[in-house]
Amino acid sequence: MEKSEKSVYVLPDHKAERQRTKSETLASYDLFKLSDSAASIGAGKKYYIRTYGCQANVRDGESMAGMLELMGFQRTFETDQADVLVFNTCAVRKAAEDHVLGEIGSLKPLKRNHPEKLFCLCGCMAQEETVVKEILRKYENIDVIFGTHNIYRLPDLIYKAMATGKRQVEVFSQEGQVIEGLPVRRTSPVKGFVNIMYGCDKFCTYCIVPYTRGRQRSRKAKDIIAEINALKESGAREVVLLGQNVNAYGKDIGMADGFASLLEECAGTGIERIRFYTSHPRDYTVSTIDVMARHENIMNSLHLPVQSGSDEILRRMARGYTADHYRELVDEMRARIPDITFTTDLIVGFPGETDEQFQDTLRLVDDCRFDMAYSFVYSPREGTPAASMQDEVDPRKKKDRLHILNERLAFHAAKKNSCYLGKTLKVLCEGKSKKNPDAYSGYSEENKLVNFSCPHDPTGEILDVTITSTHSFSLDGEAL
Ligand code: SAH
Ligand code: SF4
Ligand code: F3S
């Protein structure tokens, strides 16, 4: 079987990925069509999808699952049972990439023993020029590579790879239109992810996402609302609106303050719970806070990444706000919505970060008293401006700072959670608890993970749970 036919490869191009067009975002409703040949190729066969990274990837994985099932494939969670294996990857930090490459590497023997199995790589790593070149060189077990902008091409690429036995590589460096009408196989019947926008125009200097996901493209409100209504009809009780910077929603389709008006419309659907990820402090508007305060079905929890508490580091990250602006935003929201909870993302060891600047971050953490936070050691990403900044922080120092920061975050998280002892929270049960097979788990309105006992299986129900003990990252309770 001749595997390399380089002339047909469409490879990602980093330079093209940085370009931004100013034209208004258009939507395409009929780009996805299943050809007759692709429609029958999966009969009697199974697929396996492994998704890494953020919820944008999870939602993409659900569309891929939808397409694979239209092609007749059935899902399996075992790699050795699968005829098609899809690795939906994340590129945000080196550790994320190493994890993916390690897993794919460990599956080389599976491919060697079963050459008929088809291995596909997609997601953000597929958009990285040097990574794709390395994969083509070193991972002969990968048969199909496609990018984040052309997941609708999955059926054809799989069909071609199966029919010809030849490697298929098709990654677009430019995003094109918003693609509507892809099938979807949802992971959860209870909680549905809904993209409101794709891509990101913020270009924080450390971040690879604007390159791997392309320029910001907002979906039309009518398409978003239609998806929420469909979810509601199918029995979902919560929707999670997704975008890298939801507060900038609509800017590319001629809307001023688009997120506030979209949120209002979403609340009007009557779905019981609405959440949204991720918010950017710079684009947060007063009207968005107003809408949140007015609607009971918009959950009072906010993920608001701050990244650093040092103005100088924030400036060099190109975040577009100061630490005090962030503190004021948090204070203002707490004043308007008293029971609101806050989570954040933080990076330690950004190039040139001094001990004093790290102390600024700890001070901000103390001032904001986050309910929970994701903390990361800075990881240089090729082609981003920060990757060529001088003064790399000593790796040992980075690790020490992460440790100190995590202790501080856990302290505040435990303290915040202890306030819920004896209180009754409304929990949307998502199923059995991962930690304890005799308990159930779900999230409260405040976005607290609650493990609880209940005499019947309450999956899919929103129920009152009284908190009996509290930990740093979860609460335990009993259903009433
Ligand atoms: N769009 C979201 C976050 C996307 S990436 C936002 O702007 O908030 C999720 C988190 O990964 C970021 O908030 C940041 O804390 C972290 N991150 C991104 N690039 C990173 C890098 N190069 N090194 C370490 N952490 C990074
Ligand atoms: Fe990355 Fe910044 Fe965009 Fe978030 S807002 S995806 S951190 S560039
Ligand atoms: Fe990772 Fe891409 Fe999301 S880099 S965090 S999967 S947008």
C-alpha cells in the first residue's frame, strides 16, 4: 500500500493563520453533504473518539460523532474494538501535546497488528505547521489529518482513506464561513454545549488559540436560539454557551454589545439553566451584568480568567486590562449579584516574571477569593510573540510558584466551600459519582460539584441537596 502522496496534502501554514480579514462573518447552511459512498461505509463498524482540551473540542467531537453515526458507525470506548480511531487534540500547552503524542505512540503496535484500522488526527494540533510535519514523519500510524475549520470533511476523508489506502491530509489555514447543519451526537442528555462563536481575535501573546481556531466568527442569534430550543425539546435542562471570548460576541456581524442581547434572548427560551465560557475581563459590559442579574435561569457563576495580578505582566500578555480593573469588575458583580461565584485561570512563570510580580498575583488571589481556579506553568508556544521573549523563568522557580499559588487557591476554595455547610443547594444530577459508585453527582447553580446520596436514581433531575461536608474542590450532601 503506497502511503505517501505528498502532492495531495493540504498542510497548515502558520503565516496564513495569523491573517485576519475584516469582512462580515457569513454562515453556510449546505456545505455538509453526505455522499452516497460515504453514507454506507460504516455499516457494521465501530468508531472511537478521544477528545483532549476545552469544551470547544468536546462540541466538535460531538459533531464528528454525529457524522460517523450517519455513516453507519457505532460508538465504542475501547481502542481495540474500533475500526476508526479519532484523536481530537489540544495544543494549548506543550504538556497537552506530549500527552497526545504519547498516547498515539503507544497505539503504534495496535496499528501494526491491525493495519486496516484507520487512525485520524484532528483538533488544534492539526493546525500547527511543525507538529503536522513531525507527525507525517514519525507517526506512520496516522492515516487521516484534518483541521478545526473542515471537520465537515470527515466523511469524505475517511471514505477516501478507506477506499484508496492512502493517507489523507487536509488542513485549511483560513477559517471560511460559519458552518451550520452538522449532525450532532451529544455526550450528555442533560447538559448541552452550544457554540455561539468560533475563533479568537485577542492574540494574548502566550496563546496559540487564535492561530489554531482562526479569526472570531459569531453564529447568528437565530441559529443559536434554534439549537437551544431543540435541546430543550429533547429534555436538556442546561445549556453552556461556548466561545473563547463570549463577551466579544457579535462584533464581527455588526452587533454592538451583542453578548448582552444574545444572553437576554437565550434566557427568553425558558431553558432552566444557562452558563457561558469563557468571559474576557476587557470586553465585559455593564449591560451584560444587568442581564445576568435580571434572569433567574442565567446561573450566578462566572469563569473570568485573569492570568496574572501584575500590571506589567498583563501588559506583556496583551490582556488589555489592569489588575485593579479586574478587582473592580469582580467587586461590581458581587455588589449586583451577591451570591455569584468566581473561577479563574492563572499562569505562573511568564517570561521575565519577577518574585515581586508573582507576589502581585498572590495579592490578587487574596483580594478576589476565587471559588476555584485553574493554574498553569507558562509553556512557550511556537509562533506566538511570548515564545521569543527573553528572560525565561528558571523551571524550578516556576514549579515552586505553581505550588505556592495552588496552596493559596486551595485555601480560599476550602474557605468558600465551608460556607455551604448545612445549606440546601439546587443540583442538576448528571449521573453516578465518579468517586463513589453509591453516590450521584452534579453541579449546583453556583457551579459547585456536589456528590450526594439519593434513594432513587435522579439523573437529569434538578433537586434540593443539603450539604453535609465540604472540601476544597467539591461538596458532599444528601438529597431531600
Ligand atoms: N479563551 C480563554 C482561554 C483559552 S485557553 C480565555 O481567554 O480565557 C485556557 C487557559 O489556558 C488560559 O486561560 C490560560 O490560562 C492557559 N494558557 C493558554 N496558553 C498558555 C500557555 N502558553 N502556557 C500556559 N498556559 C496557557
Ligand atoms: Fe487565547 Fe487570549 Fe483568545 Fe483566550 S482570549 S483564546 S487566552 S488569545
Ligand atoms: Fe486546546 Fe484548542 Fe481548546 S488549543 S484549549 S482545544 S481551542
